[in-house]
Amino acid sequence: MAQPPKRRQALLVADGPLVQALYETACLRWGTARVRDSISLVWTLRCIWGVQNRLPFRTGLVSQNAGELLYVLREVCGLPPRP
């Protein structure tokens, strides 16, 4: 996965707490082992929350796509550890 530009990385730091909450909720919903095997489930939960109006699609996060959300998860939150 390509790294976002430095300016974008600085903006993405703001998503840290919400992405952490998404990860924890995904682990509760699908199980930690399954989320670690398929980390894209965090993006899936983000989409579910968007459809349910729990998190607005356009203004809920700075992250605009799954790649940026996974960058925040790994680099900002430090989760999950890389194999």
C-alpha cells in the first residue's frame, strides 16, 4: 500500500480515535481473529455505519477511501501489528 503524501498524513492523524473505535467495534462484531485476517472489515463497518447514519459519509472522517483508513489504523493507531 502506498503512503499518502506528508501533508495528507498530517490531516489523517485526526481520524485516529474514530478509527480505533471502528476497529474495536469490528472486533466485537466479527471477532478479533477474523478482523486481523481480513482488516478490510474495518472499512466494511465504516460503510455500515454510513448507511445507518451513525457516521456521515462525507464529513465523518478525513479518510476518503479504504487505503487511507487502513493507513490510519496501522500507522496512527498502531493496529493491528504487521505480521
